[in-house]
Amino acid sequence: MRPIALEFEKGPRGAAGMSETRQPIRLIGLALGLACLIATSGSLVAVASNHWYDWFEKKVLVVEPGRLVRGAWQRPAPMRRIIEREKIRTVVTLVGTSPLSQRYRDQEKLLREMGAQWIIVPVTTSRPSLEQMAEEADLLADSRLWPVFFHCIAGHHRTSLALAAYRIRHEGWTAAQAWSEASSMPWARSDADSEQDRRLVDAFAAKTTGERARR
């Protein structure tokens, strides 16, 4: 972008400054120019961001080769690549979504075409209940479903909580171990939302320990 030059003139008393008559016009023009530039840049970024995921995978990570792959909700082209590359047999969706939505229809059509099983755990809030976490863990541990691709919308909170539940319930990890894995993801953040996730992992581990002790 070319630099914007501000021209200065001698004021009525010889001081350095913009002329009184031209100053408001120039400032208004500069402001309008900057506003247009910002608006245009923002629109281009939004368009690029929106279409980027038409072709590229979003937050995809192989957790256990041949068994578990995590990610966000994918658009058809990248989802097809994931299924083909990882030989995905089952897709576990960790969010409730309307069958009328475009993302639902796109995924249903693709999975039917590719012969993959689709299981939905209808988590309707940003976090599952402890009972839903147990259900998710059991699905991820079911070898009849492997390889599994499991995902929520953004591939962050609900997906990490499902993996933590699997680690605790079926692999004997502690809450600290499961949370260490979840918080080490490249997109993980240290904020109030993450703190709520950590407390949920602690609660699930405590519940699981209690259930084992009663057996």
C-alpha cells in the first residue's frame, strides 16, 4: 500500500499547520479513504476465511493411528480426503444439529455415498453432561467402529472433552494426564472457558473412580 502523505501549510500567523479552510476537507477525505480500505480488507479476509475450509482440513489430528482421528466439522471435500486417507469407518458427531441445516445435509450425503456409519451424540450446549462424556468414551473405545473420526463444530471444547473421557474411562489416565493432553493442542487457550473444561474433566474422573470403587 502506498504511504499516505499529509501536506502542511503555513497558517495565518506563519505557524506550521494545515490551512483552516482545507483542513476539515482533507481530514474527512482521509477518514473516508481509511474506512473504505479497512472495510475492503475485512471483506476480503472474511471471504478468504470462509472459502479456505472448502478445500483444507480444519483442526485434524490423528490421535491413535488406525483407530481415532479428531477434528472440527469438515466441509465435503476435506471430509472426503480424511475418510479416504484414514480409512474412516465411523464418524462420531459430538453436537446436536438440525437435519435441515446445510452442514447436516452435506455430511449425510457424503457419508451415505462413502458407506461410512454416522453416530450423533446430541450435545446441545458447549459442553456435554457427565453421562454424555461416558457415552462418547465408550463409542471411541468400541473397536467395531474403528477407525473413527470424531468431531464437534470447532474441534475444540467438546472434542477434547470426549478424548479426555476416553483416556480416563478406558485407558486409566488421571484427570491431570487427560487435561495435559487436551491443553497441549495447538489451538488450546488458557481462559475461563478452558478452566470450565478442566473442572469438567476433574468431575468426570472423580465419577469414574467412584463407579470403579463400587464394582
